[in-house]
Amino acid sequence: MPPTPFPLRRRSLLIGAAASLVLPGLTVQAQSGRTLRLIVPFPPGGSTDILARAVGARLGPALGQTVLVDNKAGAGGSLGAAEAARAEPDGNTLLMGHIGTLAVNPALYPKLAYDPVKSFDPVGMVARVPNILVVNAASPIKTLAQFIAQAKAQPGRMTYSSGGNGSAAHIAFEYLKLRGNFFVLHIPYRGTAPSITDLLGGQVDATFTGAPVVLPHVRQGKLRALAVSSPQRLASLPDVPTVAESGYPGFDADQWYGFVAPAGTPAPVLARLNAEVNKALQTPEVAQQLAAEGAIPTPGTPKAFGELIVRELPRWAEVVRAGKVKPD
């Protein structure tokens, strides 16, 4: 698929936009005559794509470059990440990485064509998206403790859904199972939407997925939130406890997103990119777009983002091994 120019903000327009549209205000070329290519290793319309576009819309004018989004989907984000790793380290190519491509995939794919630490230089974190553990509103289960107690009392009889083997929801729930020492059968679907549809219909007992997908159903009273994956409670769900305060200290299974550049990108270029990403995250427009995705802006330094990636790798490798997780 050819690079898609950076366009429109609303989700409905993002999904249906023609690949040839260019956002007004992003047509000024850099002095080098190069464009800034943002590789998104997933299809258009998902959270990774929308977050990359939201920040990229501000990077273009700030850097004096045309910003193009190149959606390179496949193998859980590995194909796009590998292409970013092979790019010239000149600051004109960035990868919108996330917990899957940079922390989980090395354990899922034994012949990965990139190394999340050696192949990239971190630019900066963009956002966190908390996961919410939910059950059908008709379920008698009201708390995480009750959920785990029932799972232990009826091992193998309870089920949970995810958007597919190796998906963020799959990994998050397997981490919860590991910490809680209980077993619930995994039912993978081809996408998050059908996994939520069957939860609403009572075909599965729970899911543990990103806030944007389940929040509307929680607000409508169709799903009940038992716990959130983040270290702090969500402002949108102040009465729902975290997993950590529900008996599992230190639990943190948020999805996270951030930009990386090909290894060897000059330090001054990385510093400039980091500064502009952080500025973009502090604008009201980007904050509003991220909030619509259930995302929490997380500006920081390249060093801090690099340390997060290194810290996350062994944790999720353990979860993949313990849960015997295999990609689709």
C-alpha cells in the first residue's frame, strides 16, 4: 500500500478517506526536500493510526515538512516495524510503535526481522490507553475478587474474549490470570468488535480490552466494569478500582504508544523530534483527540521511553510463555 497523506481528524472520516488526500497546512517541504514518513504498522482507523495522525498533524508545520502516514499492516505490526528498522536513520522516518510491536512481538515471533532495542532509537512516548475488565451487566459478578473466586471454583468453565491470539486484550488477560493464579478459557475473535458483540450477547463471560471500545457500553449499562489496568483510577470511571488496589499491587497492563526512529538517527534530530512531539501532546486539540480515544497523553524524554521498552520486554515474554500464547 502506498503512503497515505496525513488527513482528517474524525474517526469516521479517517476510515473512509481516500489515500491521496493531503491535509491543508502540511504541504510545506522540508529544506532537505524530504517528507516525514510516519509508518503505522496497522490498518487505518485504529487507535495506533489515529494517535499517529493526531500528533503528526502538528509535526508537519513545526518541522516544515510534509507528513505522510504509511499504513503497513501485517503480522501483529511486525511488517511495518521491520520496514521502519530498514529505513535511513536521517530523521525522515518514524514508526508509531506500541506495546505489541515493541514489547510483546519479540516473544510471539521467534524470527522477528527487527530488535525493539537495537533496531531503533526512541523518540518519545505519546500516550497510554488503559484496559478495562468488563462483564455483561446481567452477570451476578460485581467485583474482581468475585470474578476470580468464581473462576477458581469453576476452572475452565468461564470464558473471555479478545480481538485475536496475541492481541493486546489477550496479553492483558493472560497477565491477569498469571497474577491472580486462576484459569479462564480464551475465545479469540477476528477483531475487537465481534468479541464485544458476543460479550453483550452473553456468549462469553468477560473481556479485558481498551477503554474506548467498552466505555460506551459501560455508560449505557450494558457492561459492568470490574477493574482498570492503569496504576490510577480513570477520571471517566472514578468508582471503578484498579487491579492494583483490588489485591494485586504493582499491576499495570495499559496499552502504550510512542515514536521510534531507525537506529543511528543523530541525537540532535532525536531531540528536536522529541521536543515537537511533546509540544503537540500539550495542545488542546491533540488532548481532545486523544481523550476521544480513551488515551492519556504521556510526554517524556527519549531516555524514559527507551527504558520503558527495555523494562517491558521480559515481563511480557513471561506472560507469553506462561499463557502459551501463539499468534494467529
